[in-house]
Amino acid sequence: MPSEHSHHTFASRLNGLTAPIGTWLMSASASTAEALGYAGFDWLLVDMEHVPIEYRDLWHLLQAIQCGGAQPIVRVAANDPVLLKRALDLGSFNVMVPFVENAAQAQAAVDAVKYPPLGTRGFAAVHRASRYGTWADYGKEANDAVTCILQIETPNALANLEEIAAIPGVDALFLGPGDLSAACGHIGNPGHPQVQMMISDAIVRAKKIGMPMGIVGGTPELVQSYLEQGYAFAAVASDIAMMMKKANEFLTTLKAHQAPAAVATPY
């Protein structure tokens, strides 16, 4: 694997002229992941927190995403060094860590994704990330190649935003409107004015300290409004949500033109 990987990281794209647009992969389907890459998504998130994706599945999903031309981001199930190490060894250079609440948890995440002396990530020479040992300098270059994204999902995490962002090795933050709305007592309603106010305040603070921040929205219009506020990257909906939306539209259109079925009478 050539060393230029370290110069084309996901993090390096977060201060460009255009915001990378992605979506959530909830189907765990490699063919869907590949197709969405060909559709033009810049990045695709493999959700190992809410979807029963095993690491063997992740292997094939990463192959499919990279074949389709998108960048994968793996959201691990928890802030756990073993989970992060395995995602990185399988060849994802971008990881997202859920529910980071404070600087200590942020430091733990960074430690897990960096090789010594910058962290404590365990080293193996031969795995998919190192192209099975053919990228001779992987161990030296991986620290610069990996993008570490931490999720801000509660009012407590928002209160600690600046101290979380100040940890060296944190490349970006990602605000989770769903969990934030639940934590504020508005479960299922990220559009609540209180939640939207917190979303707007978060990006103002993140921009002030120069920390790229991402977010997810359910519609293109909502995502565009977040980008106009200054969010550096965003996901729109998910593969399942997009499929269901189109399925419902097609069925509604077709069934609207069908004559009512005749009702058989017993006599």
C-alpha cells in the first residue's frame, strides 16, 4: 500500500470546499454498500453499534465499500480498544466512537487507535490494513492515516465539547441528534426546538476552536440546513430508510391506479 494514504485521509477532506456526504449502512449488505459507492456517496458508515454486524461481515463490507469508491467509517459498538483495533486491522482507516462524554474517554479512544508512542494500539504485521504485510511502513504511517471521530450525543458531552476536542489525535466530532433528543426528553423528535438550538450552538463552538464536526439528518433538506450552519460533513438517512421511502412511493403510485378488487359474496 503506498504511503500517499497518509496524505489523502478522510480528515484532510473536512476542511475543503465541499462537505463529504455519506449515509448509514443498516442493511449489512455488501452489494448495497458497493452500489451506494457507485451512486456517488463520499463515505459510508458501517454501524456496528445498532446492527448485528460481525467482524467477518465487516471484512466483506469494507471490501465492497472500497471497491465502489467511497470511504468507509466504522462505528464500533463501544469505546473499547479491542473493537477499535479489529476494525483498523481489517482495513478501515476511519473509526467513529459512540457516546464520548469527557476528555478521559476521548483520550482512551485516541490511545486505542494510535500505535506507540502516541497510543497503545496493539501491533500485528500481517492483516488487511497492511495489505497482508506488503505495506512495509504501515506501522510507521498508520498513525497519520487513521481518522478518529468521536460522537457527541448527550447534554453532558456537549458541555465538555471543548475539552474533548482538545485531546491531540481527535480529528473530528460527530453530533448524534437521535440520542441527544432522547437524553433531553424528546425521544424520536430531533426536530424539537431545544434540540435544534443545541445543534446550532454545538457547531458555533466547534468552528470557534477549529474542530470539524459532522451530523446526520433524515432528509436532504435537513442535511443542507446543517451544512449551511457550518457542519463539515454529513450523512443523509440510511440505506434502509432510502429503500423504504422509494418502496412506499412506488407502491402508493401503483395502488392509486388500481380498481378496487371485487368482493366475493358467499351466496
